[in-house]
Amino acid sequence: MRNTVRPLEAGRGSVETGPALHLVLQFDDTDSPADVVDSLLLSEFVTGGQPWARSRRLDRVRPDATLLPAGARLLRSAGRDGSLCRLACGDGWTMRVITWKDAGADVTVTAVTDQLAEAVLAEALDGAEEPPPEDGAVAMGFWYHSPRRGVLRIIREITTGGWAEIRDNYPSRAAAVLDRLMTLTPRTVTGRLLLLHGPPGTGKTTALRALAREWRSWCQVDCVLDPERLFGDPSYLMDVAVGEHHDESGRRWRLLVLEDCDELIGGDAKASAGQSLSRLLNLTDGLLGQGRDVLVAITTNEDLARLHPAIVRPGRCLAQIEIGALPHAEAARWLGDARRVASDGATLAELYALRDGRDRLTRAEPGEIAGYL
């Protein structure tokens, strides 16, 4: 269907801003009602009736927030799969509000003046966001690529103990290195790559959660749920690398967490992952990372000797931390019972299993048959 879009009723307050543009939009059966709403919003902006636009994305919207200013007239509403797209207008302005089932939202306003666009957006968002997380909770971002909505970042509050509360869960050698890591500040950061390696069940993820709490005053920690897609798609990588910096006063460091990325950093990564390894290195100390306060944390079960030499070369890593099983003496002290700990120690997961009475998870002594359930 071919359709020439005329200005909306809100355009009565429009002003002349130069040569007028004639806008023609085409719709067919592949377009959704939400696509029509997008087109109607853009019509006033493109034709010059409302040449000023302001947008804001919210990660945590209060359930009772309408995201509409007082007196707004609702023109269109389209819902699908838990999301809702609305178009509203007022005197001299038009607004599109998209809310998602994960409590996120995107609000865009076009208006006849820049001051009006800012004022309408501020009124719509006043009190709309959830309050900051309580003490002991950390706001962590999660990046992923949605086939329908493109690159997305959602915020979830995670509860985690401070480093002092969980320090005894780690071997003394690893704990000493983690002590220094937890106290870093932007002034003392050297290197952009943080590598945590060791067998499963040793607490690598738990350490990163504690790090998010210790660094929360200056660093936002985000987890990338699909790292293979991130480094295989340049547009996705640019969205994540550039981030959102509204102004210099609000600028913060960011730590991107990539869990269990063995195929990305293994010795044969260049051959098996194509350009992914190169893009990772470019983000940490290449042109892509220049001017961006971005750190990358990678967890892996691989031994350092099996990782690609470019990853572990001197000067690249902020820290390379091996988190292994607790030695027998430290594991016995943690559990309070040396007789139930194998002679070569125990991982954190095994210690919790022993503490909870699941002795069958104890690793085998030489010559015995045992193992994980």
C-alpha cells in the first residue's frame, strides 16, 4: 500500500524550519501496527512541523508509571508479545512510548521547540524509574541480540555479598590477587583484560559478582549473554563498545563479562573463530577501545598454556587469576572436618556439597572410584 502521510493534529503548533519535505511512506503486509506508529511519529519530524526530538531509554520502569504527561491525547496503541507501543500528542508535540515486558521502556518526543521537547520528556519520566537498588544489591546489565528488537540491554538487580564476606571461599594465593583487584580505582587501572581461569565450581562467577559490588561507585558491570554473536557482528560490537555517555560528568567505566568463552580465546581461536579474536583484542587495546573506558573480563575452564598467546601476552591483562581448588588444609579449615576432604583438596562447589551432606560428590582418592553426580 502506498500512502502519503499528512501531519498529525498535533502539528497545529508547528513552525517553519526551512524547506518543507514531502513524505511518502509505503506499507505492506510485512509491516506491523507498531511500524505505523513509528511512521506517524517521524512524519512531523521529517516534514519540519516538529523539528526537535528528544529520546530516553529506561531499564527499570515502575509498574504504575504511565510515561505520559498530563493532558496527553492517545492517538494509537499497538500491543504484541507483552510489549506496548503508544502514540500520543499535545499542543505542539508528539510522543511515542514503547514498553516491554522486561520493565524497560523507550520514550521519544518531537516538538516545535527544543525547550518544549525537553519539558514534555521530563514530565513524562518524572518519578517513572524504580529507586536505586538497596544496600547489598547491585544493578547489573545484560546484553543480548533479539531477532525482533535488535541489540538490547536490560538491567537486573543481583544480591551479592561483599568481598570480605566470601574471601575464605578462595585459595590463599588467588585471594591475595583478588584483594588487590577489589581495591582498584580508575587511576590504578593498567590493562583492559581480566582473565579468570580454573576448573568448574571454583567460584569465578561469584568473584565477579563481588567485584561488581566493590566497584559499583565507578564501574558498571555488564554481562554479554551471546559473546559469539557480539564479536561476530560488527554493528552489535559497536553498540556495546560505544555505550551510552550522556555527558562527561556522568561517564563511568564499564566491565563487560564474557563467561566460558573457551572457543574465543583458545589456542586455535584465530582459525576457528575468524575475526572474533581480532575484534576482542581491538576492543581491549586497539583502535576500537581508544577513548572508551571499557574493561573485559573473561572466565574460562582452560589452562593458560592452552590459550592463544595474544591473550596472555605481558601488558595486555589487568590480571590473570587462576582460581583452583582449595588445598587440603584450607578446605579442611573451611569445612571444619579434615577427614571428609580429599588429600588434594576440594573445589568450592564440592565443599558446599559436603557441608550439605552430599558426600558422594567428594573427589576420588588415588585408586578409588568416585566423581561428580
